[in-house]
Amino acid sequence: MAHLQRRPRVPMTRKIEAFVFRAGTQERHAAKLRRGHDEMNRASLVMLPGLDGTGIMFRPIVDELGSEVDPIVMSYNQEGTCTYNALTDLVADSLPQNDFFILGESFSGPIAIKLADRKPKGLKGIILCATFISNPSALIPAFFSFLIRAPLFYIWPVSVKAAVLTGGRANRQIRGLIEETKRVSTSKALACRTRQALQVNVSSELERCDYPILYLKGARDLIVGSRNLRAIKKIKENVSDVTIDSSHLVLQEAPRDAAQEILKFIRTAT
């Protein structure tokens, strides 16, 4: 049976530690209390991965988020069902108990919107990154989705995939991340998720959404074009959008800029 895998939390890069060196007992105790208070009040950021479904590609952005939020990186099983409804059910069962935000990257944008439609306890806002509410491709109609099969993904070398995703600007780190995801993800799962992306439509769910939304767009995104953001804003004019100098891989190519925008959004929504 298909299941959702919750990847281990990446350790925070800046943790509040008790005073060191010549700190006294009272100071250490005060630091411990502050740390406990901050951890209790810190919101979680549930991070839903792109098409590969592994969560590996989130590594650069997690490193930049610091200690203001508690990142929870989700990963999807590479076997079994891959429908949007099934994945939404599985993610819903793994949501934290404290206040949280959802980040839906690329393929997972519709999952974030579907989750918001259920109004889960603790949800404070949604971050959509290089994503869509319906077929993102202007070249492949939804009725051609049956042509998307596993061999199409198996034959792609990492160098070609990296070039397509970044417009030929992939650095060593991005190529390494893509290589790592290729070892984990399966061609069957990639094909199935691509068919789902071509067929999805969450316009109605977005229309009912009353949570604050931030949309991060890559200025050089050749995969999810500008028409997808326009479609979202046609339904929700109050969506905040930020364009970042990057390709489709916004969170990997410009993690510091993306993290700054995400944290700014979280601060204003809490």
C-alpha cells in the first residue's frame, strides 16, 4: 500500500544553546527557558516536494531558513498510487499539531491547495513555488497525458535534465542534487505524477481558500510559465507574488532570496 514518508528533520543551522564558557547556573537556566519558549512558539513549515517526490531538492533552502521555522520535509513513496487525492490524504495524516505553513513546490502546489481546502487545524498560510492550478504546459494538452510513460524519464541523463530545468545554468550543487534524486525516484512514479499534473484542476479549491498565499516565481522559469501565476491571480487577486532571478528551480538556485521572502511572509502571517 502506498504511503507517505516523512524525511528526518534537517538539524537547525542555528540553535539557541545555553551560555557557554563562564556562564552561571542562573544564566544557563534562563537560556533553557528561552529555548523551550521559542521552540513551542515556532511555526512549522511543511515542505511538499516537486516531481521527484524525494524532498532531496529542499536541502539548499533548508540550510538558509535558520531557526525561525521548523522545516518538515515530506517525501512521497516511489511505488503505488500517485494521484493528487491520494497524496493529499497521506500528507494530511502527517501534519504537525502546532501552527504551520505549507510550501508546495512545482508538482505539489495543487496538494497544498487541496490541503488548505480541508482547513486543517493550525494552518496559517500557503507558499506556492513555481507551481500551477491546472495543466502547466502550453504545449501538451491534458488529453495527451496517456503518452507520458516511464521510458521517457529513464532515458534522460542528468546533464540534460539539469539543463532543461535551469535553462543551461545548472551549477555543480544542483547537478549533484538531481543525480541524487535520480537514484531514489523511479521512472514509473515520475511518469505517473506528470500525467497527474497535466490533468489536475484545483481552481475551485483555490477560490474557496481564505488563507494568505505567497507565490514565488522564477524569472527564467521555462517549465511553469507566467500564465500559471496569471491564472492563480485571476481567481485570487490578493495573492502576494515575488519574482526571483532564477530558473524553475527557485529554491535551489536562489535559496537565500527565497528564504528571505518565505520568512518575511511567515512573520506577517503569524
